[in-house]
Amino acid sequence: MRPLFFVLLALASVTGFYVELSPTWTWWFRAHLILHPLLGLFAAGLSFAYVRDHVRDKGWSTAKVGALLGAVVTAVWAACVVSGLPPLGLFRVNRNLLDLHGTIGWMLVPAFGLHVLRRTWLVLRERSRWGAWRERLSVPHPARIGVTVVLVWTASLFIDHWDGERVTVHFDEFLDGHERPALTALSPEAVGRALSMSKTCGVGTACHHELTEEFERSAHRRSPESTHFQKISALLASERGAPASRFCVSCHATGVAVAVDLTVAQPDPASGAPHGFGCLVCHSMESASLAEHPGKRYAGDTPEGFSVMLQRDHLSLFPASGDAGAEGFEKSLSAFFIRLDPSAHARVMDPPIVSTDAVCLGCHQEHIPRRDPTGFAQVRCVDCHMTMQRPFSETHQRKPHYLVGANVVLPRLLGDAGMEEKVTSWLTGRFETRALDAFWELRQPEQKNQSKAVWLFMAVEPLAPAHAGQDLGLRVATSNVGIGHPFPSGVIDLYDVWLEVVVLDAGGAEVWRTGKPGGVASKDDGVIRLGGFVSDRDGHPIDRHRVWEQAERHIQAIDPNRTLTHELKVPIPAGAQGPLRVEARWNYDRLNAPFVAWAYAGQTLDLPRVVIASVEQKIPLVP
């Protein structure tokens, strides 16, 4: 029984370490996923019988060191068995328990190694007694067979490719309108389906149905469905040729960029073909090439983009019979394999880059430049845009996957009132969170005359005492206190951000007003605006979001932890009654009026307008 126990223990260790080190999801890896718990169960049963017989017949060693090492090995092995029993694939289990099981397994190696070294040292001490030494080193025939099996099994692990068969797609190759890549292990259509896949991760008894429901409603997922995106893509194809539209769809509809032959037809989201942005776009990202000077990509001066790496054998666990996945035995078997070791699934689908800014900047660096680290820590993109919240109707808080940002127009256009409310709440700082991993203080304004703010802090002060019948100088200060990048950032040629200031007398009558929507930053209409415009090589502002003609970006923004001030001259009527009430606010239109007139010509749209920050201040009139 003793040799069999050690053989089973050795095989359980070999299979366990292989699963721990190499999540290739090949047939050999999946065989180990099944064999490892079975071997572990048999070894566990024999171990208890072995310990019982050892204590009953011989007791623990009289040497203190030997007794201590034996007790440590036994305790670690028992902990390894106990932590490994629940995650046998029979029910869902937190993957942290499996991580604990793997950690304890690694602890067993030095503990058992010290025990073996001690026994070897005891033998070597008696090397003058050659007979006793040879007798101790002699291996029984069953044990020799066991050792041979373990050695052969260990050597056979090298028949499996260590990293499995992977496919890498570099999307910076699409910057100049390249054709579809030539993929060997997978066809472009298969890669396109994989990169479009999202519902499969949450359908039926799958694990991530809450996350996939959120992601399906996100702007990342649904941006290709908007009319203005399709018109911009068609405009690019008409001016630069159909393959050039891969430049847009490589981020907005990543699966389409690979799968659809854009020389034949434009991608149609309703055609049933791969429709773009799925879970694997982020969760299979391998690297992102970030440019030193964002904005040059359109001119082809600086290569930048991102790469995804797909494991073919792992993708085979997600049947390709539609986005919802296959039913029946095939689906159940795939779920069984993942539940056997969700940690291995996570190591493939949750690479380290996912939690870094690079996974976002692979696409967004064009409009949101990289930030230089300041201080001992830096807030990441996910710390804000995936901070702990209460998603929709749920009662508990967690990191949402609707990736909330500033696009409040898309949910309105697509008729998703719930998502529109989430984005609006986010932009205005009306969200509840308990973000323990955030590096900033979440500050909620309790009244309009706020002393604190979540994103922007505003203050109004007179430059001199106010007198009726004279001009009043006002200073409006706006501080970026909570945004980790300049405000505003993004597609500066599409939105309109302007300062509106209203002065009312004691009776509520309007004394003075400035600020109105309807323009863009390059238009000199006397309105204070943030943002800017994009010019072409001749210095003319581009229109219709023709960013492929971009040569230079003209931006006025408020950098993080910086303050921007504006001074205004307000004429006060002679009969005005004090005190004056000054209301100042920054208004935000996601799409400016000229662009809406082109993209939605002939349509009457009621698009949302958001007040990003506001402040009220009372100013007394001096007689």
C-alpha cells in the first residue's frame, strides 16, 4: 500500500503542476483536468490509511525534527486535500478556493523535499555500514514500476506544446486599409466570431450572465449600431476606398474588421455576421503599441494599435453555433471542463494587461492621451469607469461591465432609458459607490452651492464690490478635482462644451446671461467653450468627423488637478435689487448641432444635454 500511495501522490502532483503551469486547453490538458482530481481522491484515501497504520504500528519518530517534519507534511497534505474537494466541477465555486489549493500544493513540495532530504541524510550518516545503506536504498519491484510510471508520465508532458496553439492578430496592420490577415490555425471568419462573442459567456447556466447583460447594453458593444457611425464609416469608404473602413471598425467592431470582406460590402449589424466588439477584444488582448504623439496615426506616421491572442483549443470550449452557444451535451461538457479549473480559464481570459490602462489606450489613446504617473500611485481607467456600483436593479455592489463613460446620446438613440440614466448619473456625480480600491475621495454635493464635487469644482467670486448701474467683474474658476485625464477629452470635433452664466436680481428677474449651444470650439461667437477642433493639412477645420484628414488638434482643456479661470464683465442695471444670484454651469452636448444636422438630416431628435458642473453664488449690491 505504501508504494502505491507514493506513486499516486507523485502522479497527482505531476498532473496538478501541469494544470497549474500550462493552461493550454489541449486534449492532453483536459485529460489532466479529469485525472488530477481522481488521482488526488485515491491518494487521499490511501494517505489516511497509511497514516493510521504508521501511527498504530510505529508511532511518530522519536527524533523531534523528524516528528515535526512528518507532522508538517501531513498537515499540508491534509489542507491540500480539503481545499481541493469542493471544486470538483459539481457546483460553482469561487476560484479563490482553487488558487488556495494550488498554493498549498506548491507548499507541499518544499515540505516533502525537506522530509526526503532528512531521510537521505540519516542514510548517509551510516555510509560506513554499506550493507545497511544498500538495504535502505534498495527499491522493491512494485516501487520500481511506480517510479518508472512517474518518470515516463513526467516526460510525456513535453509532447504537448507548452503554450498551446495560439493566433495573434495585430490591428495596427489595418491603419492603412490592409486586407484581412492570413490566419493559419483559425479562419478569419472564426476569429471574427470569437471577437464578437459575448452572450456565450452568460447564456443558460454559464457563469457571467449578469456581466454579459450589462456589456450587451454598453456603448462599447452597441456603437456600430448608431446611424452616425455607419454614415462616417461609409464616408470613409467613399473617400479612401472600402478597405480603409477597417480603420474605424478595428476598434468599434473588431470582429467585423477581421471577418468581413470589406471590398465587397459594408458591415451590416443586422446581417447575422460577426458584429464586432465582444468579450474577447479586451479579455484576449496581448499588447498595445502606444504612440509617443497620439494623433499621428491618421497620417500613418506612427504605428499604434493593439494585438489580440486567441487560444484555439480554449475557444473550442465555446461552440460557434451562434452567439448564444450550443445546447446539449457539447455545452455541458465545455462548462464541466471550465468548472473543473476556473483558475485556468481565468489565466487565459484575464491576462495582466486587462487591469492596466494599455487595454483602453489601445483604442482610446487617439483622443485620451497617456498620463505620466504622479506620486506613488496612479488611478487607472478601470478605477473610475468600472468603480464599484449597484448595477441596474441589483441590490449589491460590484464592478459593472457597462463601462460607463460620457456617451449619453447613444442610449437615447437606441431607446435604452436605463443606460441613459446610468450615464447621466455618472456624468453628474450622482452615483453611490463603496470603491475600496479607488485612490480619490468620492465627494457628493449635498446642495447646489457645493463645497465639494466629484469631477469638477466650480467657484464664482466678484473682482470688486457690486454697484447698481456699473459693470461687475466676475471670475469663474473651474478645477479638475476628480478626472484622471484632461476635461474634456475624446472626440473634440463632435461635442459641444460651453460655459453658461446667468445673473438674477433679488426678484428673480434676469439681469444678464451668456453662453448658448449650437456651435463648435473653432467658431468665434463670444461663448466660452472647452474642447476644440481638428484641422486638416491646410489648416481648415474638418467636418463630419473626417478624422482621416486630421493634421493637428486644437484643444483647450483642464488638466487633472489644475484650475482654469474665466473673467466676465456683467452690466448691472441701475434699478437692480440685490442681492444678485449668479448661476454658472458647464453644459455638455455629446453631438454638436452641425454634426447632428448632417448625420440625421430630416430627423427631429431630442438629444440629452448634461450639466457637468454647476455653482450658485449670492453677491450683495453695495449702495
